[in-house]
Amino acid sequence: SPSPRPSPPPDPITDPGPDVPGLDDAADFRTREFNRNYGLRLIGADERYAKGARGKDIKIAILDTGIDIDHPDFLGKIDTEYSYSFSRNSRDISDSNGHGTHVAGIAAGGKDGRGTHGVAFESELLILQGIGHLSASINRSIDAGAHVINHSWAYTKWNGNGNVVIPITDFTSGSDLERSLGPATIAALDRAIEKDLMSVFAAGNDYGLPEVSYLAGIPHLLPDYDGYVIAAVAVYEDVNGKAEIADFSNHCGVAMHFCLAAPGAGILSANNGGGVRYDGGTSMAAPHIAGAYAVLKSQWPDLTAPVIAEIMFKAADDLGDPGVDPIYGQGLLNLERAMRPIGEVVVYQGTTTESDAMPL
């Protein structure tokens, strides 16, 4: 994963005292664990926790490189019945390089007084090892009763200098995109709509590429999936406390109506082998969004994926040009401002390629 440039300043670490569950004052959630990931503060997670929403009874699927099953942040949190490794064809979900452990920690790492904790620290994790196994991961997530699946990876192509994500604009029509995705993935995506599974996709780390990866942009050409896909671009916090697009991040582009910005530079999370480490990328932005989705779903379990997505879009802090824009999309994820809608919610409608899958 790329290093954040510029690097955000280190977040001050303070400890206001021991955690006491069930409090309704946001300040009580600003523990040392909370403060060590500035992303939690930037998205207003403490304010939502104070309303009792912390991801309880919600399951987050992570399709990635696996997880450190012995890490304290994940003890008792992993769905061991359904977690699976597609690349090994076994139940060995150990992490092959540390990426998946870090991502899972951001989404739902436990609140145990050590290290840091995830956005939805009371949620359960479904760990699916083996990036690229898109249709299988969606189907297994549905079978396991997951509510949201995080994809911090993308299909890539060689551009002469290195691998870059395949942008959604490489495809000219919905049928063109459907051919590339293939019938198994289309069937899985259709089933995700039927079973109300949200998918969050990292946009890509191609240093200002104006478009998201084609998986993150699916609803642009296939509007049936609008409301079930959120694209994630990465921001950092500048010296004035303002969120700015990370220079490594792709931009929302044509996906702007279903794209959110979230913290993704210099993020502290679980380390494969114990402890915590910093990492950066749109890979780190996506699980902030998946975790936030789980938090809101835990507060309003009767709401469907498109409605929760629209709540997130309406609550987002406007960044960049006024309104929805091609860099930041709907804006910065904001859990504090998320409100249940009153009345009807309007939801935005928004070449086969040889490629490899890579973590972002």
C-alpha cells in the first residue's frame, strides 16, 4: 500500500478514563483506543456510539488476504462456521500478508482497551480469504447472513509502467461490463439485491486517476445495482483539521453519486502477528464506510441497503466543489449527522479485460 503523502500529523493520544458501556455522552467514547485512529473522530463515530449504535448483531464480510485469528482485537468476533479461504479451498483463513488483518481491524476491531478499535466494534466478522473471488464471496456472505461486504482490492491492468486498476470508463455499455463480470458475478450481484447485501469497493490507489475501479463503478453502467454499491476514496486530515483527498487516491469520477470519501492515510489498525501498525490506501477508506454502514444498520435494522446508503450520502460533509463532485463524490462520511429519513427516500439511479486482482 502506498504511504500517505503528505503524512497527517500524529493524533494526540489522551485517555479520559476507563470505558463504561451504555453511556450516552460522546466524550465517554473518546478513549485512548478511539483517539489512536484519527479516522474515528473525523467521521464522528463517537457521537453515533453515544446513541447506542455500535454495530451489534450486524455481520461484516471482508474479502481480503485473511486475518490474524489470534489477534486480541478479533477474539470471539469471527464467524468460524462460514469464514473460508477460497485460495486454499480450506478453513485456513490466516493472513497471507497482513493487509486483511489491517482492513478487518478498521471495520470492526474489538474495543478491549488495547491498541485501537474498529468503527463497528460490536459487529461480527466473516473472513473470506482470497481476493478476486468475487461471486463466491458475495454468495457466501449471503449464506452466512452478512449485511455488508468490504472489497479493499481491485482488478488491474498493465499500463506500461506498472499495474493500475481497470477504471469503469474502460467500458462503454452495461452489456460490455456484464460480459467482463461474467454470468456468475451477475447472478451473485442479483442475489445481493434480493438479500439486501451492501458492497463497499475501494476506488484504487493510482495517484489522482479521475475514475474509480470498475467494480467500484458498477452502478454507473448497471443502474439496477444502484443503492447496493458504495465506492470509497481516501482522504487525510491536514494541519488545520480539514479532510483533503489523499494524493494516492483515485477520484470518484462518473461514480460520484454513489461515492464517499473516508479516512485512508496514516491509519492505525491491527497488525498481523499482534499489536498495531500504520497503513494507507483506499483499502483503509473502504472499511471505515463498511463499518459505518454496520453501525447504522444496527441502529435501524429494518432499513434496506439503499435507504441506509442514501442516509450516508445525505449526511456526508461536502468537500471540494459545492454539491456532489467528481473528486469527493457525496463528501466525507459523517456518522454524527446521519438521520433516519421521514417519508420517501429517493435513491440515485445512476471490452473483456485480462486482469489480475490486487489489494489496495
